[in-house]
Amino acid sequence: MQELLQKAAVFYFHDSVPSLDAVRTWVTSVWRNKQRLRVVNTRFLEGRIFVTIFETQEDRDAALATTFPTIRGNTCILLPWTPKVEQPNYTPTVLPTWIELPGFPSWQSSFFQRWVSRLGPILKIPPTSCQLQYNSARACILWDTTKPQPQHITLKSGDRVYQQRILASLTESQPAIGRFATWNIDGLADLHRKYKLRSFI
């Protein structure tokens, strides 16, 4: 059994959990039919975890290259098999996390992406088309939960200093306050003036 599990990919759903049929349908559509990967079986393990076993480790590795899959509106991350997965209440150390910066409705794309990437790999940045529709800048990143989480950032522009709260959440719609850290970014113009009417992405 352990030899088979070395060829397994783990789905971890961090918000809502789809049905086993929905996961199997996605595996067939994406991995079997589109990527031509040789799948042996997909099964529900427990809680938020599903496991797909492949014929070869090469196929498993190709499947793990699929980034941030969404199944019936439920987002998840893919992990290689580890015995820790079988532990009660297992949670990965790296999770997709929504970062929100309230009070800055529009950001220049290059600056916002450069700053957010310091927290972790960027998975998604929602486009903004009108600042009147949004009162914050937001992005989804892969956040390492073993590291200190920032509560605010410090933005510097000449003699001006802006302190900005960071909200973090595992779900897109309900942010919760992060824990701790401070980041310093130099060389910015007056943020409220320069980025007031600009959208990012």
C-alpha cells in the first residue's frame, strides 16, 4: 500500500468540500482526458482530503503541476502523499490565503504584485475596473502558515510614512485579521494621489 501511495496526489480543500463524484469527474476531465495521465483510483480519505493514485510517479508529478484547481467552485491545493495526511485534523503548512489591504481602492499593478509576492507565490489578483466599486486591494497567495503573518505594512515615500492594515482569510469573502510582521517599501510617490484612479491588472 505504501508503494502505491508514493504515486498519490492529495487534494486538500480549505473551504467547502465537494462530493467524491465531483472530484472524480474533475480528475477524469482534466487529468485523464486532457493531460492523458494514467489514473488508478480517486477516493475520499477524511475531512477535507481526497487522494488520487496514479500508475507512475511521473504521472503523479505531472498532476501536481496543476496549480490551484477549482472543483465545483471549491478551491484546493495539491500535495504529494505524506503519512502526515492520515493524522487527525491534518492541515498543510502552506495554504491559499486571501490578502486584503483596506483603504487603497486601486493599486498600480507592478507595485501591488511586487509587494504581495513578498508574502508568498501569487495565485490570483482580481481585476478592478472602477475604484468606486472597491475599497481595498486584494490577492490570493500561497501562505506559509509556519511563518509569522503580517498584521500591517509600512509604506514610505520621502518623509511620508503610511501604515496599512493587512487582512488575511482562507476564504475570498470573509477576511480575518492576520497576526504579526512589518514590511518597509521605499521610493513610493504619494500613494493616494498617484494611484487614486488607477486599476490593477
